[in-house]
Amino acid sequence: MSSLLPPLFQVKKPKRFEYKPRYYDQEKERIEKLKQKYAQTEDNEEDLATIKARLSEDLRSQRPNRKTSGLLSSTKLLIYLALIALLLFLVLK
């Protein structure tokens, strides 16, 4: 019956859009790459504790070492203080 009605009385359905929002999580991508790396290169018989230890070691290696960074910052501080003292000595002389 709807084919017999003129197009004036037929209601058109609205257009549908296939919009899928995208989101990029850099940290999640990095973790997924690490998981794939260890899944491909290592034997599947390795226990979970060994895999977790290796992942934590990789994450630890990416962080700066606190002892060496503290030593470097204190060395820089001493150099800056010496330069300031030298400048003050030259200015006040």
C-alpha cells in the first residue's frame, strides 16, 4: 500500500552516520607493545612471575636513577654557587 501513496505522504528515514570516535592512549599502546614483545620472544611455558619481573625491570630502566640524579643536581648547585660567589667578589672588589 505504501508504494501506492504519492511521495508527498511518505516519511523519509533520517540519514545514518557511522561515526566512531577515536581515542589514543599512549601509555596503553606502550604496555601492549611490551606484552606483545614478551609474548613473541619468550617461551610460553615461562611463569607469570618471571614475566612480571622483566616488565618491572624495563619500567625501572626507563626512570632516571635517583642517586645519580641527586649527585648531579648537588654538583650543579655547587658550581652555580661558586660562579655567583666569584661574580659577587668581582663586582664588590
